[in-house]
Amino acid sequence: MRQVVLPGPGRCEIVDQDEPRGGPGHVTVDVGVSVLSPGTERAILLDQPTAGSRFPEFPGYMAAGTVRGGPGFPPGARVAVRRARHADVAVVPARYVRAVPDRVPPADAAIWQLALTALHGLETGGQVAGEGVTVIGQGLLGVITRRLAAALGAPRVRAVAATAARTWTCRTEPSTVFGKPGPPDGGASLVVDATGSGPGLAVAIDSAAEGGRVVLLGSPRTEQADVPLQRLHDRRLDLRGAHVSQLAEKDEERLGDLFFSLLEQRRFTVRDVLADYPAHKAPEVYRRLADDRAFVSAALHWDAPRPAPGRHALAVRPLRFALLGCGDIGIEDAKALAAADEAELTACHDPVGELAEETAARFGGRREPSVRALLARPDVDVVVIATPHDTHEPLLAEALAAGKHVLLEKPVAQDLAAARRMTELAQSGPRRTGVLFPTRTDPRFRRARAAIAAGEIGEPLGAATTYFTDKPAAYFHGGISGRASSTWRLSEDRAGGGFLIMNLIHQIDAVRALLGREPDRVYAETAPSTTVAAPGIEDVVSIVLRFGAAIATLTGSASVAGGRGMRTHIWGEKGGIQLTPDYRLTLRGTPGPAESPPAGPPPTAIDLRTWAFTRFARAVHDGTPVDVSLADGLRTQAVVAAAYASARLGRAVSPARLLEGGAP
């Protein structure tokens, strides 16, 4: 099995170990995710006095996965595991394993142990519904404590920390106010100190109301600390200690029931403060744990693909990425960069500073106050541009002038003229540039492209793709996530259009690449959005593309109730291929599919972006072509421009003519 080991202070490795043998009453679990306990594991990593480190150390105690075997659980059952090291297999007594309800995310379930600690602390403090709570310390235990306090009825929660580095964790908590140390007005009747330090205790005492309760939560992080007994006496404060080791087994069961009930009701989560990393990037995570004050914790994914064979041995230095734009798509790019091989996030910038702070805190790097400051950093190799479409051209020019490689979110630009200028600029310099069309990395797409190129379906005759989704009106003001408030999606001048250039462009790019040629002509019809009033922002789109003898149809809309996403089919003289939702190759005259979908779920959107960043990094390292060059992206943009012109003129339009600068 694979396991995290700390061979000495400040060092982390992934090693292969023999699987532990379970005795009677033990359960064997294939671990999908394990979550760092930052306070304990930082103390061990840095060999702090109270940690009692005995290197080599095998850290970790929170995980979730599926049962392989053991009493009380059927094989394949989803479970959370206490006392599980960071490894892809855990063997523990059955009392440390608990079934996880279907709707509960594994990483949320994995923090069961720390949740017991927090719930025990709140119970020890005598929390009652309607009572405000102050939590000192905003590491993972502090975040868990304050969110559980809110879920249990605290109408207001005050989060206190020595620095503002973790204020970003409060962004999704409407009842939480982040404050610096100091006595608040009146104080709180219940204060929980989750720091394990002497200074934290002093702040907790100052934050309590006269006659209030102060709870010391978890393990101490210093060998000794001054306890202000006189102040405790004079202010009639009740000081109480709470450690999970004090819990009886029946109380563990009772508090566990409460925790998983809150998870199942979706009244509690910490998914938004955990950075997702594939397990083989654990050394990078522990470096952040040691040095990054804004870092809260990470989820190590043991079921994530390993690096490509042979790449580890090359000891390739990760390509250092910077992110411009930390909104709806930018945060997805940051997640993908954390998981990508041979890549790491070192800097980010957004006009809304809080978004950049959160992105850097979760996924690494540092927030920069301006584009100029970001581009001036010598430790930035690649700039990812994830900003509104009309900003792509000036940002590309600045990044290339600064000597950076550039990867653009699609489309190249808001219109064909800007895209043409950008392509010419990119081709005039030595740096690598590309456009992010994640579908190009999808294994289903790549298998279909190889099958078509090998002639398995014969000469292509047609393709049909549909994309039906249902976006609320709020999307146009803040994207899917609502992270960044902006109206650029409502402006034809800024966005270039609506559903066609925002969404259906992915399918246009995929069909072009699958057929291996450019369309001769384009005919399109569009209808305006009924969700929002925005001139030039279409919602319903239907396109016919003529590729010689082959005809492709693409239809989509963002206002389809119950829309089932993307469906793509391509066929030829000998057979056909269904790409999505499941890949199937069917040959004429052969009963049943000639090739069925592989086992396992289809890739997620983050998977596709992760692979795109890995492939771009390898293209730069190896000097090989990128997946989608700006010239390639320009040809897709020409099809989009031809579709808009066709819808406006009511006739077919040639993309090649537009590329040459001719009139439609």
C-alpha cells in the first residue's frame, strides 16, 4: 500500500508499505480520501515539544472510503474511519468505522474525529440554542467548532484569530463575524479556545462575559503556559477542559449520531475550506502546512491517478502557474492546478482581493495586489487568464511581454478581430500559448478521435450534439457559484454573446477536432434569453455545419427545465460512436456495442481541467505541441462568428472567408 511518512523534521515522502494485517473484529477499508489534522500534524512535522515525535512518523487519523471486508459492514459500504493513517488502506477495530449516508461527501465524513472533539467541547461548555459563541483560533478545529455551534442554534458566532490570514473561511457563514483579539462589547457567555496555547487562553478569557464559561478544546501545543487564576476568579469565569479521550464509548456514539445527522441534513460542511490534492502530492501539502499561515487543511485523494510512468524519475521541476481571475472559473482552475502533475499554483490576482486571498489560502501561492506585481514575479512560468472575454487581449499582451507562457480560458476573445490579433501576437514570440478546451482531454473524446482517425466507423457522415441545461437568472450576475458579482455576461460587447460563445463553443471545438477538418459553411438560428433582458445575449441556439459530405447539427439552451447536459453522437459508413454520457462504439452488422464504456464513473469537470494543466506543463517541459493552440482556438472562434453572422443574415456563412478578413 502507499502511505505518507515523515522521515524527519520538516520532511515528507510517499512510500510503499506492506498492508497491515487485521485481527478479529477489525475492518479493512480501501481509503478514498484522508484529511489532515493540521494542529497535530504540524506539531509532529516541526517536532514541537508536545508532539512527542518519534521519527519516522506515519501521520493521520481521519479518512473515508469503502469496506473491503470485516464484521458489521457489507463489502463496498461507504464508511468514515477514525485512527486511519494517511494511506490507501486502513485496518482498524470496527468501533472506529462508521457508515456514511449516501448524500454525505467523503471528506466531510472523514473529519468525524475532530467533529467529536468540537461537539464534546460545545457540550462541555453547556451551549444552548439562541446563545452566541466565540471561538478562539481558526485552524480546522476552530472552523469545525464555530460551524457546528451555528448548526446547533448559535445565532451569532465570533471568530477570533491573531491574524486576518483566514478571514476567507467565513465567507460562506452568514452568522459569523471575524475579529482580532481584544475584549468585545459585553463579551460572550460561551468562549471556546481551539488554539491549545497560552496566548490563546488569555484571549479567550478577555473575550468572555462576566460569569461566562471558557472551554479549553483539544490538545495543548506548548509545554507550559501562564494561567491567569486571579482574573478567572475576579471575573467569576468557569474554565472547563474538553478532550475527545474523555468521552465514553456511548457518548462517542451519541455525538457521532448527531454529527452525521447534521451532515445528512446539509447543515454542516467543511468542503469549502479543504484543498483537494492527489495523494502523491502530499510533500507539497506538508510544505504548505509548515509555512502557509492562510492554509487550513487538505484532503488527500488516494483514488486519484498516479503520475505517468517514468515522470517521477525525471524529477521534473513543477511548472509554476499564476492565475488571473479567481471567480467562477478561476477557483475551478485553482482546484485543478492543485491536483495536476508537474504544475503548482504560485500566485493569483483578482480585482476583488478577497477572492484571490481565498484562492491562495486554499490552493497555494500568494495573492498579488495587481497584474503588474504578479507578472513581475520571477517564480511565475505560466499565466492562466480566467477573466471576462474582453480582457483577454490586453492581459495576453502583458503576460507575453513579461516573458510568460499563457493558457487562456475559452474563447480566445470576445470577437474574431481581437482573436486574430491575439493569435498573430502569440505566433510572433517564443513563449507557448494555448486555449483551455477541457473536452480535448476527456478519455471518451480521445478514444473517439483515435477510432475515427483509424477508420473504424468509415468515412464520417454526420454528427449530432445537444447541450441542454437550466441556468438561473442569478448566473448572469455571478456565474454558477455566485462567487463574483458582475454583469459582464449581460453585455454583448464584453462577452461577445450568450449561450453560443459561452457554452456551445465547446461542442463546436470538439466536432471540428473529431472530424479533423474545418466546416465549409455554417447555418444558424438563435433566440434571445427569456431568463434575463439583455440585447444580444442569445439563449436558444441551433447550428448546422457542413464538412464536405458530412453534416453536423448542434443544438443547445440554458433554459431547459430538467436539461440533461451534453449528448454527442457521430456516425459513418461502418458504424457510430456515442461519446456522452457513456462511450460506445457500434459497428454495422455487429450485434451490440463493439466497445463498451470502461468501469467507473465518467471524469468530472475538475478531472478534465487537471489533465489539461498537466498536459500543458508537459508540453512546455518537453517542447511538444499544446492540445489547443491559439491558431486552433481562432478557427473555432471563426465558426462561432460565422454562426452569429448566419443568424443575423438568415443564410449560410463561410468561416474561412471570415478568417481571411472577408465579409460574411
